[in-house]
Amino acid sequence: MKSVTLTRFLLEQQRQPNSTCPAELRLLIETVARACKAINHAISKGALGDVLGSLGTENVQGEVQKKLDVLANDLLVDANEWGGHLAGMASEEMDTIHPIPNRFPRGEYLLVYDPIDGSSNVDVDLSVGTIFSVLRAPSECAGREVREEDFLQPGTEQAASGYAIYGPQTLLVLTIGSGVYEFTLDRELGAWIMTDGPIKIPSGNCEVAINMARRPQWSPEIVRYVDDRLTYEKAPCGRAFNMRWTGSMVADVHRILKRGGIFLYPSDSRTPGKARLRLLYEANPMSLLIEQAGGSSIDGEGRVLDIQPKSLHQRVGLILGDSAEVSALKDIVLA
Ligand code: AHM
Ligand code: MG
């Protein structure tokens, strides 16, 4: 079997007529992928590298920061700020945006990321990941410093999105707007080798990912949907759905991309502020991947990728996965 590296894949995409991958985007994705290798290296050292545990600080959203949250954030900033591909960055772990300093050349893209998603799992050696999204800097910011409002673009505007998952294997899953491709890190070669793609979500897998402890904040419709799926007689596949919840969205979404099923972290519109996941760092990049793999992603009512963000750290209800199952849920919720 010929082995296709990430570099070769991106170069071949760049050479396509009407390519969605200009050279600057290719180089940016390669830089992000390189930073993910460094993050993988730090995670795999664990206690030996003194990277586990909390830092004793909180991020702007009031969440306790793990050492690795901050380390991974810094690795991504350091790897990306001098390359000349970006006008600015924003991260779940930074209070506000990080414009590219004047000492470096500025590029046309904005990078948005969650450096360690599922970081509560790091200390117990479960899979975690890095989620990223690439936007184009609006033309208005060409002659000035990039501003927070420049990042507030709907998910449909993403030029690329992806995640690295640090699990039994280290993988990079990527879309540049035409299909979803998986690359496995060959640790000896230090290269990302394509191992799957274009990925299509298998249909009809009766598996649901949800944190049942949050049931009090669900709407009555979500309660009805989940109860139906967990009841033998009512579930459409002739048996009750199986349930899986890792507490690491990257791991749950990866399972759905490969095996099917549905993921829910819903919010009840009557109790705003209770949503968990962030629109820019988590929901949008994952929604683009899911849609590119033939699935659907909604906030409970409408398409996630159509939401106009109002603030950088905005949270949103999220339901994504197998299109038929998301549409069955919509029928129940909107009935
Ligand atoms: P994080 O980015 O701070 O780790 O938070 C996001 C994570 C998701 O990976 C996961 O789906 C969710 O939070 C788990 O939430 P819960 O603690 O309710 O299980
Ligand atoms: Mg996260």
C-alpha cells in the first residue's frame, strides 16, 4: 500500500483545480500538526515529565487549569506566531485574542483552538485531544491589528478544522472543506500517515453519548428522546441504545465518525448559560467534520454552523452524529 503523508496529501490538494487549500493554509495546517506532535510528546511523558495535575489557576471561564492546558496552549502559540500565516489566534485557555506580534509577518488566517479537550481525563490516562478551526481574517483588518469581532464568524466560514487525539494511537483528523481524512502519527518516522478517508459516518449504530448527570438541565423533549432510546420497545433498532460517555469530546466524536451513533450535550433554552461546550473552539470545528462525513450537527433546533457568534467564549447546546438519528431527534424535539 502506498503511504500518503500529511504533506503529500495537502500538496496534492493544493494542486487540484479550484483548490480549497492554498499554500498558506497548507503550511499553517502543517505547523498545527507539528505542534500536536509536541503536545503528544509532553502528554506521553505523564508523571515522568511533571506535566500532570492542576496549575492552581483558572481560565477566563472559571475552570481550573491543568498544567497541560497551559503547556499545550503555549506550544500552539509558539509554533504558530512566527510562521507568517496568521493574523491572530484565540484559545479556550486565553482570556482574549492573541494578535500576531509586530515583530513577525502577518498572514491571512485566524487560528482558533482548544489546546487540550477533555483535560480532566489527562491525569487518569484516558484519551484527550486538541481541536482547531481555521478562519480567514476579514479583509477590513488588513491595515489594522486584528480584533475580537474578526473571530466572530459562523462555522460555515471555516477554511479547515480538525483534531488530534492522543489515545492508544495518536491521530490527526482533518477537513479542508472536502471530505474528512485521518492520519496516524508514525512515532519512529515522526510523520503523519493517512490511514482512513474520506470518512463517512456509518448509519444505524444504536449508541448514544450523553452525560446523564446533567438530566435536570435538559428540556422535556430531550428527556423524552433519551428515555425512548434507552427503552427496549421504543428504540428504532429493536433494542435499547448502548451508552458511552468518555468526558472527552474528541474521543466521543472520533468514535461516532468511525462507528456511528449520536452525541448530545444539550442545553435548555429556558435556562441559558447552562450549555457546556464552546461554539468557536469545540462545536464549530467538530460540526464541520461531522457534516463533511455525511452527518448532522444542531444546537437543539438549528444547524450549528449557521450560528452567528456573539462572543469569543460563547457556549452552545450540541447534538451531532448520524444524520438519520439527528433528524429523528429533531422530529421529537420540534413536534
Ligand atoms: P474541556 O475543554 O475543558 O476539557 O471541556 C470540554 C469537555 C468535553 O470534552 C466533554 O464532552 C465535556 O467537557 C465533558 O463534560 P462533563 O464534565 O459534563 O462530562
Ligand atoms: Mg474542550
